[in-house]
Amino acid sequence: MAAEVDGPAAAATESSSDPASRAAVLSAEAVDSTAGGPGGRGRVAAFGAATVLVLGLLGAPLGWLWAAVAPATPVVKSGDGAVYGQAQPEQPIAADGWFSLLGLAFGVLTALAVWFLLRRHRGPVGLVVAAAGGLAAGLVAWQVGRRVGLASYQRLLDSAPDGTRFSKPADLRAGGIELFLGVLPVPYGNLLLPAFAAAVTYTLLAGWSRWPSLRPEPEPDLAWLAAQPPAAPKPAGPEPDAAWPAAHPPLPAGPSGAAGSGLAGEVSSGPAGARPTPPTAPEPPAPGEAAPPRG
């Protein structure tokens, strides 16, 4: 004897007459029950860690792009090291601005990719993966971008004579890593912008989703509605008033058996007599004759 299915799956199976829809509902329930077990949670954690790793590796091309668009800062070699070639250089501010813009754009793209490609893991898991991936990509982009041209800069700084002018590669001034209690490294500043943009974008996508579970659900099978015969059209005209018989009772029957024959001033039920012909108007008098007296 086949095992009975309880809960929403049973209701959906009974209400759907399509075998394909029934199988889809049962398979979805089986996937959810498998993911809820210890083995399923382990697979979800491993999948999320792999996604964060891939997003972190994508921070390398982001760092190269940042190094290419951010301007280098001109410096001059002195006895104390390199000093700015200008009194108030704008290149370090521009480097921070470019990193912020690229980080925000990367965070938005990360949230969109996680939302559409990992639709089976939408929800808190997807939000954590998107935010962690954006943070990892920001750290990798910073370390890769600041090292583009750093070797030649260090060589000139060590071997060039005083007064030599060269350029310092882009670096961050409004972001970095500081040690919390001297032990735990904590990122701050615009390094957090990719993770921030990913978290905000993913939250907005979840808020605008039309599915309560955030995952695409099968549409109800409406084929049986088309198979139903159309209802007969109602006849045109006013509907009968149900209160009319109560408000207008039938007349009592008289001795002759006809309704209303016992009332004062009996009403004849025979054929109606012919109407009398109205009198004709008198003809006008001939010319010259006296008019008949009136009154």
C-alpha cells in the first residue's frame, strides 16, 4: 500500500490533476527535507564557501582595473624618503574615489549573480554569501591593485639619488585593516563598500520578490478551468420581485366563484359593451342666415 503524504504536499497533490505538477511538488518537498538534515546543511555550507572563494578570486581583475584607472601620485626622492611632488596632491583622493565606485558596482553585480544563479539558496544563506563574497573581493582587489608597479617604486626609492621624480602607485587612504586589541584584523573604510552594496541589493531583491519563499514556485494548473462548460446566460429583463405576492394578496372569491364578485358594486365579468359615439358638432350656418340663439 502506498505511503500517505501529509501536509502541504498532500493538499497540492490532491488539488492538482496534472501528473507533472504533482511530481514537481513532491520533488520540491523531498529537496527541502534533504536540505534540512545534517548532511544537507553541510552541503549548503560547502557550496556557500566555494561561492565566496570564487567571488574573492574575482577581486583580482577588479584590483587590476582599479590600478589602471586610478592616477599615480608624483613624488620626489629626498633624504627622508619620498615626499609629494605637489603641495596638495589630488591623486590619493582620486584613487580612493575610484576604488569606492568600482567596489559599489562590484557589490551590486555580486548580489544579482547570487540571486539569479543560486535561486535554490535564496534567503539568509544567499545574503551571507553575497556579503562575504563582496568583502573577500574588496580585500583581494586592494592587495592586488596596490602591488601593481610597487616593485619598481621600491627600487627607485632605494637606489635613486635625491631629487629624482617618479610616481607612487595607487593605494587607499580611507580604508585598510587595523588590529582589534592588537590581535584580530578588522577591515574598515571603503574596503567594506563591496559587501555593503551586495547586502543592500540582495535585501531589495528579496523585498521585491513575488514569492513568499523567495524561490520560483510552480504556477497553478488552470487547464481544468478551460475544460468547464460555460454557464448559461441569464434572460434579459428585470428579475421578479419576491415581495410582490405578499404585498398584493389575491381577491376573495364571491358566491359565483369569480374573484371580486362579492364586493360592493359588483364588477361584471361579461364582455364590455360598445362605447357610445360622441355627438357631432353642428354645422356652421350658411351665409346670410341668422345664427341660432345660444344658451
